[in-house]
Amino acid sequence: MTESEISRVKKAGYDPHGIEEHWAKVWDAAGSSHVDETLPKPPYAIVIPPPNITGFLHIGHAMNNTLQDILIRWRRMQGYNALWLPGTDHAGIATQNVVERQLANEGRRREDLGRTGFVERVWQWKAESGGTIIRQLKRLGASCDWERECFTMDEDRQEAVREVFVRLYDEGLIYRGERLINWCPRCQTALSDIEVEYEDTMGSLYHIRYPMADDPGASLIVATTRPETMLGDTAVAVHPDDPRYNRLIGRQVKLPLTERTIPVVGDPILVDREFGTGAVKITPAHDFNDFEAGERHGLPRIALFDRDGTIRIVMQSEAQIDPALFEEIERQPVAVAREKVLDRLRREGLLEKVEPHLHALGKCYRCRSVVEPFLSTQWFVKVKPLAEPAIRAVEEGRTRFVPEHWENTYFAWMRNIKDWCISRQLWWGHQIPVWYCKGCDTDNIVGAGLETGVGPRPPELSREVFVLSEAQPIVSAERPAGCPRCGAQELVQDPDVLDTWFSSALWPFSTMGWPEQTELLRRFYPTSTLVTSFDIIFFWVARMMMMGLKFMGDVPFREVYIHALVRDAEGQKMSKSKGNVIDPLEIIDKYGADAFRFTLAALAAQGRDIRLSEERIEGYRHFCNKLWNANQFLARHLPLLEGSLPPVSSLSLDLADRWLLHRLHELIGLVTKALEEYRFNEAASALYQFVWHEYCDWYVEIVKARLSSDASREQQQACGGPGRTTGVALLCLGLDTALRLLHPFMPFITEEIWQHLPHQGTSLMVAEWPKADPGWQDANADVSMGLLMDLARATRDLRSDLEIPPSKSIRIVLRTSSDTDDRAIAAVMPYLAALTRAEHVAFGQHLDRPSPAAVALVGGIEVHLPVDDLSVFAARQQKLRRELDKVEQEQARVEKKLCNADFMSKAPEEIVTKQREEHTRLVDTRTKLLQHLERIEHLLQ
């Protein structure tokens, strides 16, 4: 390092923004994270969970990508060919909604542009705004192979999607069928089961009287939460073993408010005799359980609702609703129809009673609209044949979940899996590679609203794509030249697009070039690790397992690390409505990316949600300062090394030097093992402890005494004698090693500091990961330094109790009880004087106890700090008593609150938690004050 560089380091304060911006540009320009797949290094690969192009960096992204980056940087330094494949997801519903809102602001709808124009508009939006999340990930320090960035809708991914669809269809694993699906009236599209989020909602349970058809004086009372759907009932079910009703099986009831009668059937699967009245209406077109019951009993399906959630206009002939009522509810939304139906039931004396009822209400995961079960023709994947190999792969250990208990969640879903509805009624996405012939299927295509292939389905055709089920699909990865049946060239593509998760399920191999057998694919598939959150085990992890095994013949990843949820400081889930959201970009602006990343890692304990607060982040910002200041101290003395770091074997080592090497190699082993086991918090904790509390607090102070011109010759000799070069060399080695171990966690500051140490290579990013050498283990040095630290702490505590300023010299008397103690103290005695600024230290078994003196115990050793005037103790005693009185008053106030039943029952949970934490702090403070008082009062006796 040159003199000018040393001067710059000495003068410059720690500015994370300047440093982070500088190194981000350097790494990007150098392509430091780019992988050459032809290199003969062992492969290590991670595919990024692709964020939506509509997204902005949130706390979940920050956690997930920080942990991935730690793993990839660590493996890269270990010598692996470490590939982190980045990319983004086209996010069908979300992106279409964003662009539709833009059009609405312009006074237009997507229909005004037509399909082709609208899709072009989405691509335009992506080009302008879709890269925001990638730029934000780079600010976080994500060292992805940015040259290989992928997008789920780019041409290579589209080719892979089409190929998978066609192969699955040809094998009978994709089919088209009329099923009850989840439908979002707001987004106007189908949703898979796991895209529906349920909320406990207080509603009502309505008891409705259904008159017996052959005995109008008798009736069957049915309980339901959805009285408006009764107009589509096609049966009433009772339990065949229920003596109240089983005699009615086979008879007919008159369906209220209609001109129809419907049968009473026995169904032990559908009916719970203990719920409601024990009689259940069956509406196969509007309830999933009813759909299955309808299949069992061969019941017709009468669909009441249209795509927008209003009462349909073409179902009256089937439903035979009372004409006056139908006129009232036609084209009305569900809520209005419900009230009108209830009003008629009341007027006709058919509403027996209404009672409160808590039930789970399904909502769209995107727009939060209430989801309707909707009868529709859709495309499905037959999942069970794909799920079975995926279950076996985890059972056999070919893919391992960390923590292991998440396997149970995976198994529970996979063993009860249902066919996957993959078609979505959107324009943005992978359009299904299916065509229909206008020559063969003219009537069916027109009836399904497909005659143009670009426009919306006409709203008056409210049976949506029922007619399409009669059309014969032509399935092809490329647009067919003509109809294979009649030769006609007028073909229309199916207007639906695939579920976004369909393309995401192919991500581990589509991003590497499949269906081409590329060198990248051969080298890096299966990937090594997937880092993700528990909430997409169903959406994504399971589906990648199924598709990877199906099309690659192997699992997509060897290990799946499931990280915890990040909550606020009180353990509450972050939400805008609560005002407790922590914005990662604001945090990075305020504290820097390194402090933020290290905080996330330090809190990432397995199996425990993370409680994140700004105070914690600020604390680790101070850690960055500590590291920076250690470097500034070292920089002043680096000229002693004359530009190179001498081999440790050439140095003359004393106790402190041997201890540092012992702790350094112990740290290497601990951090490496913790990362191997995904215990990020343990690795971060060990690094923090070493850097702050061992390297800086102890070894730097010892070397300072060696180097200080103010220290006496005796103190210099005590802390290593003439070994000034040894001290600086080991300071440099210790910092270099710590920087390497810290680099995956804090890449920016470690790179900046490392560049100013003697080093080989161009970047810390590709420097060698340290290896623990058991030859440097020195248990004796560790024990001796432990004793030194305990004695120094005890002495410093006594100095603090008596408010003796650090600049004032003191005398210490150590009264021992054994020869072992004497030998132990003799080994560390010279250091103790230097570290405690003692002008004289005496020790032995038979020394007189000085008086007056403050006393502390370290094991069996008495530490005496003689004083000249007892008044020092008296003044300190009065001050401690005043502090104790204040703490006890505050403790009493908090305890009064916590003992108040009214407060405990009404106060928000976070307020109660804060009070409990405050009480714990006050109790701890009171205990320490009492201990100090006891020591002082003992001296005054």
C-alpha cells in the first residue's frame, strides 16, 4: 500500500454508499460473478426464485436473496464453479392489471387495443419499468451471473413451455374438461386451489324450509351459508344412517322460489349429521363438495352466475326460477341477489331462522375479491402420476428439506393433490399452444367467441367456453401449417394463457437451455440448493419437483432451504395497514447494504420467525464502523511489513499471538460448518463475537501496547517484547481471515478493506476461503487468555464501581489459593498490567489483604484494588442508592400495569409485549445495582 493510500484510509470515514456504489460498478464491469461452464471446477448452482417484473424489493426478497448470495459467494471462494442464475417472472395477472390500470388512466380498455396491441403494450411497459427489481437486487449486492438473466416469457422459455405442454398432452397428462374451478370475478380468470387465500369471516347460517312435493304440509329444513345458490340446487342430501331423515330418501322436495322438484338422496360423505339441521342442499355448479356429490348421484349442474359474478341470463330455462323473482335478480351481483332471495323466503314463510356462523371465505390472492366456484371448461394437468415420483424423491433423500419438518408440509399437499387447472382467461402470458380449425369447427369456434382469436369473449355468451368443449384441439409446439383433418389453413389459437406457475415450474432447466442439451444443463443440473419461503412450497417447489423429474429424469435441486418469515420487532406480520413495513431501500440508504444484510443473516435462525427492528440494523452498522476503525489502526502500521505478509512460521509467537491463531482457526471451522448446515445466524454470531470481542477488544489492544510510544518499555515487552512486526503481521492475518469469512455476509466493506491489505488476486470475491488448520489449536493459550480476560474485566469493573478514570494508574493485589493459580497468573501477569493500566501488580497465596480496597472474585482468586480514601466508597454508595430508588419506582409502575386485568385484556399485544420486556430490563438492572451496593457496603463495614 502506498503512503497516499494509507492517508486516504486514515482520513476517510466509513461511507457505505460511496463504497457500495463503487464496488457494484467494478464487479459488474469485470463480470466477476459470470460462470464459464467449461472450467473443470466442481459445480454449485442456485436458480433465483424469479421476482415478478411488477415488483419492488420488499423485506422477503431482501431476506431470500441475501441468504442465496451468502451461499453463492461462499462456494465461489471455496473454489466451486458457482452459478447463480437470475431472472424475472412475467406475473400474468399482476402485470396485466398494472397495464390495464395505465390504460384506464388514459380512458381506454385493453379491448380497445385488441389482443396483439395489448400484448405489445405490456412488452413496452416491461422494457421501461420491468427491470426495477433487478436494479434493486444489485444494490443489495446480489452476485448473480447477470449475463445469463432470463425472463419467463423470453423466446427460449416460450419454446420450453410449448414443448412441455405438447409432451404432457401427448401422454394424456394434459386434458380439457368441464370442471368446477375457482373463478375471480374481478380478474375474470380461473385460479388454482392454492391461489385462493381463505379468511375466517363472520357470516350467517340460514335455515330454509323445503316443502315435500307429495305432502305440502311436511317439509325438510336445510341449513346453508349461501341462500342465493339454492336456485341452482339439484338435490337435498341426508345421511343414510340418520333416523330423522333416512325414510325420506328417494322422495322429492319442492325447491323454493322455483317451479322445480328435486330428489332427496343419501350421502354419508357429504353430510355431517351434527352440522346445521343434518340436511344439506346440493348445488353441483357452485360448491366443490357438491360437485363431487353430483358426480356420485348423476345430478345435473345448473350454473347461476356469469363471469362477472352476476346472475346469468341464459340459465332460466334450466333453473325455472319464479319469473317475478328472476326479473328482480337478473344481471344482479351476488350480494344483491342474496338479499332479494332472502326477502322472498321471508315473505313466503320459508326462512325458518338465521344464526351467526364463522366460516372460511376464499379470496383471490391478487385482488382480494371473493372467489366463486365456477363451472367451466378449462385445461388441466393430471397431477397424480407426476406427484408420485416427486414424493418418492424426498422420501429417498434425493432432495432434502432444511429444516426437515417442512417435508411434512410437502408430503401433506402432494399426497392429497388434485388436478391442476392451468388455463387462465388473460391476454398476457404463454398462450396455450392449441389451435382449432375454422373449417371443421366453425359453429363451435364462433360459439366460443374465438372467431377472431384476439377479441374478448362476448359477455352475452355467458356459458363461456362450454361450446368449445365440442371443438377438436390441434396441439402443436409450433403453429400448424394446416388442419391435419381437413387441410384447411384457417386456424384459430386457443385464447387462454397458461398459469404463471406452469412456466415457473420449468425454471431450473429451462433457464439452462432445455429442450436443447446444453453444456450448462449437463454441468449444473440438478442445481445444488433452492432458497425459498414456506408459502410457495405448494405453488412452486412441488411443481418444480414434478416437472424436473418428468423432463430431466432427476430432481431439480438437492437441498431446499426454507427460511423464516420476517416480522416486525413485536412479532407482527408487516403490512401497510399496520404501518410497520420496513422498506429495504430506505434501510440501505440509511445504514448501507452490508449492515442490512448482516442483520438479516444474524437473525435467520432455523424454525423461528425473524423479529426485525431498525435498532438491530443500526447496531450492525456500528459493527461496520468497528471493522473500519480496526482497519484504520492497522493501516498506520502496515509499512512495518514492507508490502508483504511474512509466513506465520517465520514469526516468534508469544501467548497472545498463539491465542489469536487458535481462535482464528476455530472460527474458520465454526463458520464453515454453520454455512454447511444453513445456520446463518450462528455463523454471523461467531464472526461478530470474534471481530468485536476478541480481535478488536483484546488482540488489537495488546498490539497497541507493543506499538505505542506512550507505553513503557516494560509494557511493550509484556505485550510481546520487541515483536512489533509479529503483532502487525498477525493483526493483518487476523483481519484478512475475518474479511474472507465476512465477505459473503458483508461484501462491500470487506472488499474495500481487503484491497488495502497485502494480498494476491484482483478481488476478495474470488479469494480463497480459509481452511482450518488443527496444527494451530492451542488449548493452553486459550485457557490462559481466558483467565487474563476475566482478571482484566474484574479489575475494570472495580475501577468503574469506584469511578476511577481510565487515565489514572492503579495498583492490583491478586490473592491466590493454590500453586496452580500462581502458575496461571504468572503466565498472563505482564499483560494484565498493560491492559488495566496498573503501575504495580502483586500476586501470591500469602499476601496480606490490603485495606481499604475494592474486591472481586475470579474463580478462587481475590482481586483487590486498594484505595486511599473510604469517602470514595461512601459517595459511590449514595449514587447507587439513588439509582436503585429510581429503578424500583419504575419497576413498581410497570408491575402495576401488568397486574391490571383490564390493561392486560384490552391493550394491544405489542404494547403488552413491550411492557413485559421493560419489566425484564428493570429487574435485571435492579439486580446489578444491588450487587454493586453489596460490594460497596461490604467495604464500608
